[in-house]
Amino acid sequence: MRSQRLLKLYKRRIEAAMEVLSIVLRERVDDRDRVRKLLEEVYRRYALQPIRGKAWPEDIWDKEMATLYAVAKYALGLDQDEPDLFRSVFGVEEAYEEAANVILSSKQSAEEKVKLVGFLLGGSLESNTLARVFRVVTTESLLGFRSEEDVERLLREAAKLFPEHVDTVKKYARYYIALKTAEAIAAGLVRDRVTKEAFKQALAARIGLDRILPDDEYVGYIARNVYSVPPRRLRNTLSLKGEAAGGRGT
């Protein structure tokens, strides 16, 4: 069960997703491109950024559809109540989550998993596609619909199953640790540099891959831009240089 402090962080994001989904249901919007544009419009009105690292890729709003998917499926049950509409809009995320569940499964051999994941994802597995598989499960975890252990185990298992993509797994793991550390700072669960460092180290140890610790600048960027953490709190918890430390404020 997630703490109330953490869930409060995502209240406005969930409210924005609910507003988008209410339009989708009311107007029977089954075109993914239109839903994505609605998502962008509503987020801008709520002054929300997509969940992200430093990059702003061209497909960032398509990636943020993972938030709508999680809310639609696990908060509203639209996959059961409106299966055709749900599949039209979220078929991409359904495939990503199914691939993640295969990776996490204990019922198939490693060889069977690799083949099935490839089938679900349309053939050859690309780095961006694998990262989006991780993103769906991460988003579900952030919003309280999955456990953190699922994300950690997914990264470990993916590194074993797809050694050719180990750099992608490590890059995502580094981002995930930065995201979770920024989240903990925003929620007030991490209040000083010693606790912050212990938090990062513990999460990296649980994931179990080497060279995945993010630097404090990366954590600070996410904390400022995704979670709107004020400069003073960043200075208290992170070792930042120059402009990264932010200006005055509380």
C-alpha cells in the first residue's frame, strides 16, 4: 500500500487523466491520435508535465498515454466495461503490459519468453519499445496499481532475457532510481543528503544491476520539472552545482 503522501503527489495527474477519459467516454473518441492531443491539452491546463527524465522526445505525449491507460484500466475498469473503445485507444499499452507480464512470469522458459515477447511486440525488439514496456509498469506502480517490486524484478529479468539490450535496461534503471528519489523528496520522505544517498543506494541494490546510480543533477531535474520541488528543499537534499541548485525560495 502506498503512503498517502506519495498518492497525494499524483492527485492532479489522476484528475487530469479522469477529465480526458470522461471526454473520451462522452464523445466516444476511439482515435488514439485525438486522445493523445486531448491529453496534451488537459495537462497544459493543469500545468502538468509528462513523467520524464531530461529528454523531451518527439513521442513524449504518446509515452504519457501510459498514465491514461493505467487510470482507465485500474481505476475505471474500462477494459471490461468498454472493451472495444479501450482496445482502440490503448492497444499499444495492452501489448506492452502483456509483454511485461511474460517477462515476469514463472510459467515459461527463458527461450519461450523471448519468443513470446517478440511476437507481442511485432517482431524484433527495439530499445525504445523495451523502455516503453518498462514505462507502463513503472506508471502503474507510481499511481499505486502495481508494486515497486514488479518494476525492480522486471528490470532484472529483462537484463537476463535480452543481454543485447542491457545498456537500455541500465539506462532505464538509472532513470527509475532518479524518478523514485525525486518522488521521495517531493513527498517529504527524504529530507537530507544522507537519507537521499541511502535511498538511492538501497534502490540500486534491490534492482541488482551495476553502474545504475544517477547523479544528483539528474534527480534534481526530475524533482523540479515533474514534481515541482522548491529550490530550498533541493538544496537540503541534493549536491547541486550552479543553476541546478535553483534560486531562492521555499
